[in-house]
Amino acid sequence: MGAERMMRQQLFTVQESGHEFVRRLRSWFVTAARDLPWRRTRDPYGIWVAEVMLQQTQARTVVGYWERWMHDLPSVRHLASASPERVLKLWEGLGYYSRARNLKLAAQVICDRWGGEFPEDLKDLRELPGVGRYTAGAISSIAFGKPAPIVDGNVARVLARYFGIHEDIRKRSTTEWLWSAAQVLVDEAFRQGFERPVACSPKRTVTGDFNEALMELGAVLCTAANPSCGACPVQSGCFAFANDSTSVLPKVSPRPKTVALRNAALLLEFGGRVLVHQRPDRGINGGFWEFPQVPAPGRTPLTARRVHRLFHLEGSYDLARVASIRHSITRHRILLEVFKGLGRGDEVLGDVPGRWLDERELESIALTSAHRRIAKRLRFETAEGISIETGSCR
């Protein structure tokens, strides 16, 4: 039997077992739901911001960012009128910075096209910059109570294990099956009526609670490694548990191999200030500030003389290595070698205009994650041999 035909038959299994799956998940979520701040509102703006922040980021990290964002930009109108610099500063450290730029663009569209009122139609939501199938489904179900499905990594893992899907979940046909299965289940939840978790607002929606329960199961119990099957509310019907295959399901094709890169960064200090450049609006980390940096290909250790040449510095500079930073941008693993020297106050260093900032001013701008670590650790002081490890800078 072909894989696609088998998955079509498995969709009938979803329909047949959906009632019990939803019922058990409901009972578990009532008491097990984490009390997260965005779960206490049906404001589509707050839900939208949270869902975008949660992409590629763990909930415990997002809490502080979301609360600061909602304090400073409490409505879609505030976001639409905010400066790009303010938006990026609030996003600093979350990574995947195109998400922040798209939030602002979408807020402007909402104000221009719908007078600042969030559209409820799924098609209209999908037309907003940066809003894809998942985000639109989350807003539609959680804020407006529509039976719209959602499939993220957590949901895909739960469904593939529970229903025994052996096909690569990154294949288009498998992805479409997962969305169809999620639709069947959210429709069933809508028919049943979904009880509200006690920690959340009484204004929650039936479909939103079901979708969040499905994601919660994947986030806290049905994890990629070492799932807590003993505590799972739907263990009795799970194919992977019954067949001892949680370690092989879901099947996921390998990601592209990582690429090692090396860059050189330059800390030029003059009169208590350091030189920073702003990245172009388009491209990786667009609009963020950083210390001047250039590619430094090759494997041999960087020397002050070579860094002098890489930056096309005119005249004599006494440069010293002050830090080595490892960070990641998508599939690139980057070693950033940081050199420091005394500037003259008139350097431009390339086509990008620069600014000389003191420590207080530096704190007020949006720096990329790796360069923020430089600023915080060094405090403009030479510290020979410092090695700094950072997380992803995306």
C-alpha cells in the first residue's frame, strides 16, 4: 500500500478516535496548563505578539520579552507608530529579527486597511506580513474562537507518534496530512465544548484552549527526547507508546549541514566612545547596530596586522585581541574574533555610516546578540584572552 493511501486511511482513524483523544486531553489540560501571561487574554494583538515570539523560542524566555513589549507597545496602533529602532530594541536578544520587522509592517497594514481592528477572517490574517498558516490559525482559534487548526513542531510530533505516521514530517504530503488531522481534531473539540483551564481567564475560547493543549502536550510531555509517557493523558491510544517507537517517531529528514565561518570585529575607542555601524534594513539582522566587522576567511589565527588590512585602516593602529565569540545564525556557526584599538574619531570604515557612542548611548540602541555580549563584557576595557560563548544570534 502506498504511503499516501495509507495516510488517507489513517485520517479515518483520526476521525474515529478524535472524540476520546480530545476528551482526555481536555481533562489533563484543565489542571496541567502552565499559567503564561498571554493565556490570560483574548486580545488578538497580545496573542499575535506572543505567537510570533514563541517561534523558535522557549516559553520561559518569551515571558519577560512579551511583558516588556506589551507594557511599551500595548496596542497595534502603538506598534504601528513606533520607530523601527524602538521595535528592534524591544526584540533585542530574541533572534530571527525579521519577525520584529514584520510585526511592525503588519501593524501598519492593520491600521491602514482595518482601522486598527484585527481582522478575524483567516484569509485576511494570512495576508499580513509575516503571518503564515500557523500564526493565522493561532490568532483565529485563540482570539476569535474559530475552528482553525495549528501545526507546529510540538503538534507534529504528538500527531505523528499518536497516529503512527512513519513518513518524513517535512515532506509536503505528510505536512498536509498533519494539517488535515489537526482540523479534524479542532472540529471535534469545537463540537464537544472545551473546558477552561483554571489558571486562565474565563473569557478563553473552546478552540483556542484545545490548540494550546495540543501544543502543551508536545512542549512538556511528548518531548523530542525522553518523553514522559507515564504522565501522558492519551498514552492508552498512542501508536508510538504501544510499539515502543517514540525514539524513531516522528521521522524527520536531516537539516542541511552547518557551515563554519569566521569574522573579525573591531572595537575602536576614542574619548570614551566606541564606533558602531548600523546594518542595512534588508538582510540578516537588518537595522541592528554592531561594532564594525568583516569576513576573515581561512584557518590561521588572526593577527593584528591582518585585521589592519581587512578593515583597510589608514595609518598606524595598535590593535590587540580582546575576545573570541562563538555564535550561530541559522545554519552558520561563526567564530567572531574581536580586536581593540584607539581610534581618531574620524573613521568611517566602509560604506556604512558609523556613530561614536559612549556606554550609556550604547545601551540604548539595538545591538545584535553577539555584539551586545561584547559591549557588556568588555566595558571598553582591554581584557586579554577573554573567551565568550553566546547562543544563537538570528
